[in-house]
Amino acid sequence: MSDLGTQLDRGAGVDDSYRMPRAVRAARILALGMAGLGVISVAASGWLLGTKAAIGTAAPFIPAFLLGLIALAFNSEGQSVRIVAILVAVMNMLWTVPSIIEGRPPGPLGPLVSLAVIVLLFRRDARDWFEPPSQWW
């Protein structure tokens, strides 16, 4: 007897309209991961090299920190959250390019993560998540 063909009962009143789509979840994980990497890098730099080095390490991560804060609001409704997240990801992409040349963190990871967040938030299911269809009474 196999349970592969059956689905678990999720309970009364639970449907898929309240589940965050994979694209939005992936964008959220990437944004929070990049912000977390920034916190770890700044803390390690401050611990090993001092306050001045920590400030220099934190500067390229400023848009990543903002993007991480915006990612925490991905449960809210409205296209403005998605658009602001895309704009901050573009700013992060442009802001972190000099760190590639200088050989400092986040290096090429900054533009790559930003590009992935932008692509994920432009997907159809991400747009539908932030702006669900209006209901007529």
C-alpha cells in the first residue's frame, strides 16, 4: 500500500491562495541570505581588524541590508513592495560592482544575487502574489 497518490488534509478553510509562491520565497531567501552575509562579514571584519575595517566592509552591504528589510514585508499586499524590492535590488547590483574591482565583499555575489531577485520578482506568480485579483461584492 502506497501513499504516493493521496494528499494530506490541510484542514478546513486552508487553500493555496495563502501560500507564498516559490519565486517569492526564493527571492526572500536570497535577500535575507545576502543581508545575513553582510552582518557576518561586518562582524568578522570588526572582530579581526577593528572598527574602521568594519565600517569599510559595511558600506557595500547597505543596499543588501535594505533589501533584507524589504524582504520581511513580502507577506503584505500591494505592488509597491515588489517594485521597491526590485528597485533596491537594482541599486544593490550597481552599488556592489566596485567591490568586484577592489576585491572586497560581497564581490560578484552582490550583482548575481540582485539579478536573481529581480528575475524572480518579475515572474507572473510573484506579480499575482503581491496583487491578488479584486473581489466584487
